[in-house]
Amino acid sequence: MDTWARVQRDGGGDLMRAAKASKPQRRQLRDNTFIKYDVLVDIHAHRRNCRPEFESRSLYGQLQYILVCPLPAHRKLTYPNEQPQAQTLLLAAVRQCNTTVDAKTSIPHYTDPLAALEVIDLGSIQAVVGRIWNRKRWAILDRSGELARAQYVVGGSEGDME
């Protein structure tokens, strides 16, 4: 499986770098390895016998690796009545920031260390975010706005997850 050092969002969006695959940057440059991403989380994950119920959550983390996974043409990887085609799956290995939101300022912040490595779809990354060290913790500067959200396909039609 190949890895990429950086990738840019479609339409001239943010340039993101993988922390482990790219050369260390000079201190004067922006650290564009920290990202905002959306995932579906099972709100009943702690209850084994409960039926899964998913909700969309926006999280922050550090992009560690960008993984390129070529998938061969196979009928199990396509919809019925479609011709199988080879595809490329782009994945992101991310270490989540354990964030809390300051009640007075509504600014998310975290302290080290980062959480365990998790692999997500590269398309769920919404934006690059900034960080500032303040009062023994990192404050996250998210300028992506409310309109930056992932779209999920539910029941064969595109739309927001309900």
C-alpha cells in the first residue's frame, strides 16, 4: 500500500500534510497536519445487545498518514447491474485530539497526548485547523464555518445523516 505525504481538497481547498510521511517543517511555517473531520459514531457502542444508532460528530486530530489502497475490479465491490471496475480507496490515519470546549469562549482545546490511531475515509476530512499553545493546553482555531460538513449516503440516496 502506498502512502502520500500531502493532499489538497478538491476545488483549490486546504493543503494537508501527513505528519509521519513528510519532512519536518521549519517552525515559521504553519503546521497543516491538524484537521477537522466528521465521523459516524454509534451512540450505543458501550451496550453490546443494543441495536446500533449512528450520529454524525465533528472531531479534531492530527493526520499521520495518507494511505492509497488500490481495489481490483470485483463484482462484490459494485452495485447490482453495474460492471465491475478497479477503484482506488483513499484513507487517512488520524490521531484524535481529546478536546473539551471552553464554556466562556466556545473554543475547543486539548492537552497532550493524542488518542490512539484510527483510520477514516479521506473524504470525511473537512478542513485544516490551526493551534495555539496557551495556558498549558492547545487551543484549536477552526475557521471552516458551519457549512463544512460531510454528506452521507443513507438508503441509496445522498443526504445528511438523520
